[in-house]
Amino acid sequence: MPKPIDPRGIMAREWAVFAHKILDPMNAGEIQRTEMRRAFYAGAFSMFDIMTRMAGPDEEDDSVGAARIEEVHQELLRFAKALQTGHA
């Protein structure tokens, strides 16, 4: 039996987890929270748009789409590494 759909939405749950991990509850002001939420959703929207465009036409070989997705994955890994080392 499939899980019931969360009325808040998948992205709302992800935002809540992200905000809990990242935002300091004692020092993060409302402006910071609002701007972070906007950036989070803008990034999610951009990634969704990229992924749907990258899928390509149905007649295209799946390996082409998989290579595009891997390219994005590697770029995100490079960013995460730069972030960890203070270079992002």
C-alpha cells in the first residue's frame, strides 16, 4: 500500500529538515529564514527544471540522459567538497 501524500508537500518536508540542520534557532532572524527558504526553493525549482530538460526526447538513448545526470552529480560533489574546505 503506498504512503499517503503529505499535505505539506515533499519540498516542505525537505525544507523543514534543512532548516532544522542549518539555521541557528537562537540567532537566525526572520529575514535570514525567509531568504534561505527562497534560495532553497529556487534551487529546487532550478534543479527540477534542469532534470526535466535533461531527460531528453523519448527516442534518445537512456545512457545519454544518465551521463547528463552524472555530470550534474559530479558538479554538486565538487561544490560540497569546496564548501567543506571553505572554498565555496
